[in-house]
Amino acid sequence: MSAPTANVSGLVCILAFNGSNQLAVRQLGAKAGLPFTGTDLAMATTRLEGAFKVHTPPAEYFTAPAGGRTYRVFFAQVQGPPADGEIRFYSIETLEGSPAMLAPSLAGLLGGLEPHLNDIPYLHLGENDFINKFRPEKQRNTAIYEQDPAANALYQSQLCAAIKALARRHERSATAPVTLDFGQVSYLIPSHFGFCLGVKNAIERAYETLAANPDRRVFMLSELIHNPFVNEDLLRRGLRYLQTDKGRPYPQTAEAGARELWDTLTADDIVIIPAFGATDEDKARLVRKGIAVNQHDATCMLVEKVWKAARSYGREGFTVIIHGKAEHEETKATFSNTRRYAPALIVRDVEETRRLCEIIRSEDPVVRAGFYTLFAGKFTPGFDVDRHLERIAVVNQTTLLMNETRAIITSLRDVYRARYGEIGAERVGGSDKNDTLCYATQVNQDALSRALSEPIDAAFVIGGKNSSNTYQLYRLCEETLGERAYFIQSEANILSLGEVEHYVFPSMSAGRLHGHTEKRPLWPAGHPSPVRVLITGGASCPDGIIQQVITRINGLFPAGTLRSIDEVLDALAGSEPAPNVQNR
């Protein structure tokens, strides 16, 4: 996209879109035509300003023949109703579906929109701007939960609030864990756990949108976050999902042959994009339908940061390697966004990276040709293993383990050094400081690692079954505690003091992902008291569920044998935080 100047010459057309991505057209009798044209940009802009006083600077996108002429086409985003009564807004889908209503000039230019549909909602943003910025804590809208007792119990926790007040000195810095001492059982809670700012922002946006639009259909592209309780509560309030987290469309009804919900969307509907972001293909579908995208785009700014890094690497001539799970919504969105700027490839883990390194290292044509089978479905169209692996740069799905991303970058640099000498390391871009890793993911991992250095009888990691960042926390616990670490979704998975329903996270087996729940022993009969339990939650785990897990475990001990929550809160209130000493 080039920045226009007032001295640009040639036949010019400005395509003006409103906030719902609908195109302004002029009624020419029975036909709809182009309203803002001129022999130069200045003339076209004057005509635009005659209808819309507020607009973004026109930006040039393409050149195309239309109606026997050739136009240089600029885009602008406009605000408010047009001053000219002959100008009306239509969705692109409506215009494309009604060729008889189009003047030849307009019909000729519509075909050129396809590669640029995803830019239309964001014409008001600069390249370095973010769709969303995190709200400061003082601007958090917690009242949106307090209006409903069920939601309030899900999101609010006295214990978690007290822990955060005591242990968190900074959102990005882990401190020592806090102990909640109930007597026969005590809980070790890391300084950082649960909701990150991106998730808080997305959830509040969803509740606010539902509350503000009681008479409109409100959809979420897919699950808001990877937590079934949050998603179920939103469904209870009237939200509907267009597709599963794997991108499979939902039908309008349960009847066989029912239309997909996607096909029922109109410009009056609201569709919220979740914190993971969306693929270009999904956004383009929304733009075509004339649905406001930017206003309801809850993409986390740290996910967007990865996209911006990938764009920068692409412009520098690197092929972008995405460390991520190909089936995860965030990785799909990053891959889709990245391929605008660079060839891209997804690697799942250290093992897949090792196999990639073997291909890079080899000069055997058969070995190199094996790339296309090993990584089928994970590289951009036209990927050339001989050209596109000359220079690479690594970005990542924001929820993965820091050490794994570092290991991937190190192994790639090692293989390039071996092939090209010491200067070969310069052929591998990417930061081993993990500046494309979500800092909330990282600080949760750091805080958990500090807690795991303490004596622990069991650890519960709480989060949705499809939550990648929760699984990474569980992996850390499993490395230290083995089968004394449990991945659970809520207090309902704690069956007794002797048994827990543990979720085995999906792994690649026979080319497919498999996950299942199994019952595991907790504390055998006669286990000495007191017991010490570590509890943490993934970035999509509400504080209320953490407190419910504590309440469930406490309820398994004989009545009257434990301190009350009020006593524990009073003890916390009298504690002095010690950044480098364990809070006991």
C-alpha cells in the first residue's frame, strides 16, 4: 500500500467503505455506479469530501480497467451518513450477487477487491497500530459480571484477589508463591496464574456486546477462549458460535441438511473475533457480508505482535517458521496472516524441527523432496524447499513453552552453521529472548517454576481441554511431580481424597490427535497430614474456578478440622510480601 500525494495524475477512483465494510455507490437511475472519480486524486478527494467530511486519507491499492477506462483505485474509510442523498451503502456480497444493478465501471472494479478485503476494516490504522490495546486495571469493567450471580461466582474470588494483592508487584515479573494454610491442607499458589489481559479484554468485550445489543444476533467466530465454563455462560446469555475451534461450521439447526450459520449472516448481525485472531479467509467472508469487523475484533495485541514480527521478517527476505500447533486457531491465524508477506512453514515441536534440520542438512534430492510429505498442509502454496529454506526466521504460537522455542532456534542455527560456517547463524532470524511469546504465558510459567521448587504432595493445573497454554503448565508440573500432577477442568474432576479425573492432553498418534480422561489415584489411605497442594490455572481459567477447587478439596476433610476462608484471608492481610523469600 503506497501513501498517496495530492499531485498524483491519471484517472482515479476512491472506493469508500463505512465501518461495516459496505461500499458507497451512487444511484444512476436503475444502476449503481462509482461516486468518487476524477482525473487526479485531488478531484476524486474533493468529490469524496462533498459527501463525507470525515474520512481516512485515500490509500492506493490497485489499477484495473472498468467501463472502457483504466482506474487507479484508492480506498478510504468514511464516517457518518452521506451528505449526498444519491449515495447508498451496499455490502460487497449484495453487489456481486446483483450484476444487473451495477454500472459497467463499478462492475469492472469489484473483481479487484479480492486480494485486499482484509485491509478494508483497518484502513484507519497505521501499520504499527494495534486493533486492541489492553485496558488498564482501573478501566476493567468487572461490573459486567456482578450483575449476574452465576457469572460473578465464575469470575470473582476473594482468595485469588488477596493473593494477587499480596504477591504481584508487576504483571510481567514472577515473585514467590503464596501459601494458604487451612491446617490439614495448605495450598501453594504461584504469584501469577489464570486470566491474562488479552483474555480479560475479550471476555469483557463479549459481555458488553451482548448487554448493549439485546435485539441483535451476536455470534462468536469460534470459542472465545479455551474454557468451557466461560463459553457455556456466554451461550446461556444468547451468544452463538459460527464454527468449532477446528473451523468446522455449525448448522443453523440440528436437522439434516440445515444451512450453515455462516450462510444466514446479514449486515445486521454482530460477529466477535476471539482473542486468538482469525484467518484471512474468515475475515474476508465477514467483510463481503458487510459485517462490522474492526469494532468487534478482540484479537489479543500480543498475537498481533507475532503477526507484525512475521511481516517484518518477510520483508527482509526470510521464510517464516511458525512454532505452533497447526490445528490451533491462533497458529492458523498467524499462518494465514504471514503468507501475505512471506513463504511460511509450521513446525510443531523439537522433534519436527529435528526432521526439518535433516532436510536442510541433506543434499540428497530424495531426502529434500520428502519435505513435501512430512510437512503436508503446513507450508504455503508454491513453497520451494531449495529456495525458501535459504534464510529463515522463527516466530511462535504465543502459548507454548519458552524453552522449547529456544531449543528450536538453537537447533536451526546449529544446522545452518554446519552448512554455511559461522556466518550461517545469520541466516536464522528470531529472538531467543522470545519476544513473540505472550508475556502472560511466560510469567505464568516462571511463577509456576518458582512454586515447583517447594515440597509438594500434588499439583492441580486447571484449564480447558483444548487449552494449549494450560497444557504447557501441566508439562512443567509433570516434569517435577510425575503422576502427582493433574490436568483438570474444574472441581468436579476431584472425585475424592483418593481419586481424580485427569485429562490426558491430545498427542499425535497414528497421524491423529487423541485426548482422553482417566481416573488417577490422589492420596492413598493413611497419607500423613498436612498435605501441600499446588494449584494454578491457565490463561483462560477464571479465578472463581480456582477458588471452587480449593473449596472442593477442603470439603473432603472432616468438618471443623480446617480453618475458615475468613481466617486464611485475615492471615494473608497481615502478611508482608517478600519478593525473594517464600511467603509461608
